[in-house]
Amino acid sequence: MKLYYFLFFLFSAVLVFSQETISDKKKAFDKCTTSSCKITNSIAVSEQYLELDQIEEAQKWLNYSKKMLLKYPDDMQQYCVNSLQSELFYYSGLYQFGLHEAQKAIKLARKSKDSLHLSNAFLIEGINWFEMGKIANSEDSYHKAKKYFPLKSNSNYKRYQINKEYIYNDIAQLKIKTRQLDSAYFYNKKAYGFAKNLKDQRCIANIERTFGDLFLKQNKKDSADFYFKKSIKTSLDSAIYDTALLGFGSLIESSSEESQTVRYYFEKGQEIIKQHNVNPSFQKLFYEQSLSKFQSLSDKNLVLSTQGKLLEIEKNTNQNGNLYIQKITDQYINSENKLLLSKINQLDKEKNIKILQLLATIFFGLILMLIIIIIRRKNKLQKKILDQKNEISKDLHDDIGSELSSILINANLLKNYDPNDKQKILIDKISNTSSEISQRLNAFIWSLNADNNNVRNFTEYVKQYAYKFFEGTETKLLFSDDIESISNRILNGNSRKNLFFSIKEALNNTVKHADAAKVIITISSIDKKGLLITIKDNGKGMQEGNKFGNGLVNIKKRIALLKGNVKIQSGNGLKISIEIPF
């Protein structure tokens, strides 16, 4: 049979948080601006729900405290969570879970050297041991609770104030169960004195009923009835109806075979159940005590009626309890898993920190050495490549460049010998081809020269070429730039070459197809992150037949190699915009 006397410990603890309502405590919680305040007040709300027998709500608020403590650990608040969780499990019949939480609370109380919290944790451990049938363990825990109680508490935060009468009365109950009746009388008498000094009416009523149980075990029915009735009076005078109901149940048990007396006590208990909100657990114990007596009296009507009441209570309990127990167990397991994972992660981090530091030192040392080696090799290679490029550039300029110049000069001289029409055409073709090759060669040599690798030099080269290109034509050139912020940004040889030939292709298209009177070239910065080149003319725009000409296709291919974009707009002339990132 469940030891319902221990439930009085849960219901009758004197809360340090005074008589504030749940609403007041929730308001205090809402006003909190710190994590510590929120945790403290969420525990307080959970306690208040436990006092009102609303276990599911109590668990919800306690889960919030657990979640917050994962982020903001505090041993004292963690103790309060563990001890309260132990009571919630005990009240739900999950004694193994309750024992586990109580033992965690004991460890924290020992760590903080708080004797009052330690006494409380041992008492909760004891009641869970008792329900699991571990009487010796339970007795050991009770005596430890008694041992640590008188010492001073070090904490400013207490869940509730334990008084000696609870510890001594629990020991007395255990002694009755093990039939150590003299010892039970000793401890219960001590508890009675403590309770009267503190005027704890609920505990007084409970202790008086314990005296009744003790005398009943000794077959002293008159003394037993005296204390049962005394317990009922104390309870009713203080409006403590659950203990009064159990008092009538105890009187029914101790009554002789007189059916009339038993009926009278049964009806009195029924009145309390009808008129007041009594916890189903106490109702069940009352009906179990009554059923046992009715069966001995062979009163079939009362037996059937009482069995019906028990079945109804059992049905309601199973309906609500099974779902709740499953829910609370799932919540607890999830919470414990999170806590376990958090601790494992913390241990893993601590364990790996030194290894990581050592590996990091070795790694960065090796990386530094590798970087130095790579930089030295790269510098040597770059110097070698640069020397080769300069040599190639020099050779091209001195050898091939001079030969091309010679061809161009000789072609021009041939014109002075009065050639025929076919010869003129051939000479012009040789002259133009030579000029084109010479210009391309100059551009190639320019792109190889590392001295020309910034935006300013590129812009100047394009400007000179453009003015020379339109020299002698009817097309007016307007050139502008806005490169002050990026003038020293690097443009490598490949970028300069592809950009230049793209511009050259665009200018050729303008001369060949646009019939433009004016061309505007602008080179500017794109938020210091790239280069923007626009070539705009006031000519005919893009013709349908030349929409995808080779020139524009080549421009797009060249710019794509530089991971840039080309935009072509036709309307009141043609506008080509080239964007490349640095």
C-alpha cells in the first residue's frame, strides 16, 4: 500500500515564499530582467502548483528552470530543481526517478555544505526508498536527515523550511511498519512536541493519527480511537479535510463489528468528500479502509457501493495518470538527455583543448615554414618569369618589330614607283596588314611589361590609342576617366590584353558599321571593387543583320575569361558597357 502519510510532508511544508498567489509569482517572473531571477521565480511558481496538486503545470515550469540552467548554471538553483523534481516524481509514483533526483540534490547540498538542504534531500531520498520497499535504506536516509537538520543553513534561497516534526514522524511511521513500536512511540512523541511548539496543525493532526495507528497495532482500541478522533477534530478545526477523511477511515478500521458505528463514520467521510475538494489519493485510501471493513461485516450493498467508488477513482486516475506519467517521463528523459549531452560536450571540449593547442602549435609552425618556403620559391619563379617576359618583349620589339617596320616602309616606297591598280591594291593590303600586325605586336609587348600593370597606365594607353585611332576621321572622340580611387590597382597582363582588344574591337565596329559623328569612352571605378568601361556612339545602333556579329561575340568571350559582364544597349546609337572585378 502506498504510504500516504508521506504526502503530508509534500502538502504541509511551510513555504518561504509566504502566501503569494500563483498570479503574484507569475507577475514577479514577468518583471525579471536576469536569468537568475527568472529561474528563481519559475521554481517558485512550480512549487505553488505542486502545493495545489497541479502536477503537470508544476512540471512545465520546472522544465523551464532546467532549460535555463543549461545556459546559466548555478549549483544552488540546480539543487532546488533536483529536490523539487524528486517530489514531483514521488507524487506521480515514479519512485526510482525520484530517488535519482534526490541523490543528485544530496551531492549538490554536500558541495555547498548547506546542512538544511542536505537534511531536506535525505528526507526526500528516504520517502522514495520507503515506497520502493527498501526499508533499511529509508531508515538510514531518515536518520541522516535528523542528523543534519539542527545545523545552520548557508543559503539565502530555500525552497521551504523543513521542521523536525516531519523527520521524526516519518521515522515513527517506519518504526510502526517494522513493528518497533516502542521506538515508534518515542519518535512520534518527539514529533508531537515539536509540532505543538510550532503550532503546525496539519502535522499535529497527522501525528495524532500516527499515535492511533501505533495503539491499534498494540490492540489498544480505546486509545487508538481517542487519537483518531483527536486527529479528526484538529483537522476540522483547521479546515484540513484530507487528514480528517483519513481519520474517519482509521476509525472504520478500528471499529468493532457494529455495523451502525461503521456506517456513521463512513457517512461522515462521504460528507467531507462531497463538500470539499479532497485529493483522489486520500479518497482512495478512505474507500479501501471502508471496503475492508464492509467485507468483514458481509454488507453486500456497502461493499458494491464502495467498490464502485474505487473503480471510478481508479478509472479517472488511469485515464489522467497514465497519459501524464508518460508525458512527464518523456519530458524528464528529454531534459536529462540535453543535460547529459551538454556535460559530454563540455567534457569533450575540456579534454580536447590541450590536444588542440598542441596540434595547433605544431600545425601553425609547419604552415609558417611552408609559407616561407612557398614565398621564397614563388618570388624566385616570379622573378624568373618576369625576366623571361622582359627578354621576350625586348626580342619582339628589337627583332620582329624592326622587320615589320621595314616591310611597312618598303610598301610605302613602292607607291612612289607609279604602280598599276592591281599593284596599288596589293601594296595597300601589305601596308595595312603590316600596320595591323605592328599594332598588335605593340599591344602584346605592352601587356608583357610589368611596369604597365596598374589602372592608370592602362587608361593612358587606351586614351592614346583611341585618339590615334580616330585621327584623320570625321568622328569626334570624347574621353573621360574617374579612376583616382583605383589608379594603383593591379591589372595583370592577361586582363590588360583582353580589355584592350575588346575596346579595339568595339572601336572597329563603330568605324565600320555605326556612321557615328561622336564616340564617348569612359573608364571609372565600381565601388572600388572593379572597373567599368563604357563606349557609346551616336550612330545607327545595332542592325538586325549584325546583331550577333563576330566582333561582339569575341568581346563577350574575352570579358567572360576575366569573370566580367558585357551589356549592349542599342537606341540613339550603341552603348557597350564592360564590367570586370579586380
